[in-house]
Amino acid sequence: MTRVIGCGNILAYDEGLGIHAVRELKRNKMRPGVTLLEMRRPGLLLDELVFGSRKLILIDAVSLGRRAGAFERFELTGNEASLDILKKTVHGFNLIPVFERGLKSCEERMPQAVVLFAMEITERNKFSIGLSPPVQEALPQLIKAVLAEIEA
């Protein structure tokens, strides 16, 4: 089973990137075994979203001072050092404790593969519906990359 989780808040402009991406992905026909989910409010259920899938694909915004709309693919391996990239994403602070718990206490339930697609945004803490023009323009390329990852 493959899970794709888009992180974000639809009301928080570019920080809602993951939600916009998952909604766009839902317009495509997915093969059986692929689940598309929105992570709007993390909490205890987040463990259940992460645990139990064979492959987990995360989509989140990042603010590193690069060109808005630039995105990168990261593989998170089975060690804590690979989780450092989550510290740089907008919503990774919610995911880090889940992965740390999983690695320490229930490694058998952790996904065999975890891939993060992180896209640079224009600014943080802006509240508005929609995406900035550079992020909106780059969204089709991100969707294409995620679809290729699903099929890989």
C-alpha cells in the first residue's frame, strides 16, 4: 500500500501547498492500493497515517530562501539523521516525533520507503486562500514528479 500525505493549511497561502497537491492528484486515476490524504491537523491519528504503509510519500512546503516553486525529492531512510530534512519543512515538526517513536518502538510498522517532496514557498505565516504565482506555476511539475514516484 502507498500513502501520499499532503501537509498544510488551505487557509495559509503557500503553506497549504501539500493540500493543494493532494487535491490535484485526486483528479488523476490512481492504481489500487494508493491512498491520498490531507494532513490538515496533526495529532494522535498521525501515527496511524504513517504506520502500516509500504511506501509513504510526503508533500510539504519549505522555506530555505531558494527560488519559490523549486522543489526537491528526499529519501528518508531508517535512521534519525535522515529526519533532519523534516526540521526544515513547514510541518515536519509534527512528523518527527512519529518517526522517532516508530524507529524506537515499532519499526515493523514503519513504511519500507519514505519520500519527501519539499517545495520552496514565497513566504510563511501569510493567511490567504490559494497559492502564490510561482508556486502555482510549479505545481504541475510537482504533481508529475509525485505521480512518477507512485508508479516507481
